[in-house]
Amino acid sequence: IPQVVMCRIAKKTKASSDISLESEVATMVYVKDKTTVPVPTVYAYCPDMDNSVGSPFIIMSRMPGTTMWSQEWDDLDLEAKLRTVRSYARIVMELSQQTFREIGSLYFAE
């Protein structure tokens, strides 16, 4: 585990939160294993409140870069906008090429 990790603590608001968090982790692992899309590495997670944190959580690697919310789109120069749009298009294209037998959410096999 690297020295810097992120811990996302979920606010448990409904019974399906366990399932949602487990599906989120399974999806992150799938995308990381099957594509070149940049996804954090999941080191640990707990989908329920029965833990020392008292809430569902995911411990994952910290991704480099900034979020689009931290930079106003209008403040970016044309080249930065083009890089962003091209990068996004590559990600969408790669994800759209994944095929599944059924529709729905991803989960780990039991």
C-alpha cells in the first residue's frame, strides 16, 4: 500500500447501501482489470456499518490530477479543452466496448 491513500466514507442512508458499495468496488476492480481506463486501486472496503469507522468505506489509491470541478472549463485554454475531450472520448469508447450477458450492476461472485 502506498503512503498516500484515499478513504471514502459513505453516509449510510438506506438498506441497499451495502449492495451499492459492493457493486461500486466490483465495478472499479473490473474496469481496472479489463481496460486501460485509469481507476484507483481498491485496498480495502467494508459495505456495512459494523466496523471501527462506524460507516461503509473504501480505502483506495489516490489518483493524480484534478477533478473537472476544481477548474472552471472557461478558464482552460483551447489545447487543455481538446486534451480533456479526447481523453474523455477514449474512456467512453473503451468502456462501450465491454460486453456483458445481462444488464444490471456488477458484483463479485459469491
